[in-house]
Amino acid sequence: MPNCLAELLKFLQTHNVYDVLGSSNSEFVELLQDVCKCGFDKKWLDDVEKRALFPGLQVSQQALQKLLDSKHILTQHVEDLKHQLASSEAVLQNITQQEAQILQTRAALSDPIGY
């Protein structure tokens, strides 16, 4: 057990994510448990585990906030576009009704008067 941290660090240097997720997973978990039993910082160990298992998911708080801000801006933009679409549809419906009235009036005017 005294060399458990050294063994974990050596493992991390010599193995890749595919090893950790695949054939060497049990060895990795065992090394983490040994280091945990030795009293090493649990938060640090959790971070080591996350980086080993999910290297592509490391996102800074600033990057996450930027993403959330972008989402908010896009959501607001979509809402504005929906409102514009609804307004445009109302205008189009009004134009269509006016067109129908004009065509009806034109047809009435071009009909023979008929006595």
C-alpha cells in the first residue's frame, strides 16, 4: 500500500482511455480504491477518475457559462422569430382576405347588369 500512489501514477502514464474503459478497468478501479484507502484527497481522486474515464468532458466553468449564455441568446432569438412569424402570418391572412374581396368585387363589376 505505501507505493499505491506511485502505482496509480505509473498506470496513468502507461495506459490510455481505451485501456481504462476496457481490459484494464478493474486494475484502474483497484488502484483508485487503494489510493483512497491510503487517505488521499477524495476530491482529487474523483477528478483523476473523471479525467481518465471522460477526457473529452473537461469543461471549464467559464466555457460552460459561455455555452449557457449562447443558449439563452439563441432561445430569445427563436422566441423573437416565432413572434415575427405569427405577425407575418396574420398580415398574410389579412392580405389574402383583401385579395378575395377585391376578386369578388371585380367579378361582380364584370358581370352583365342583366335586366
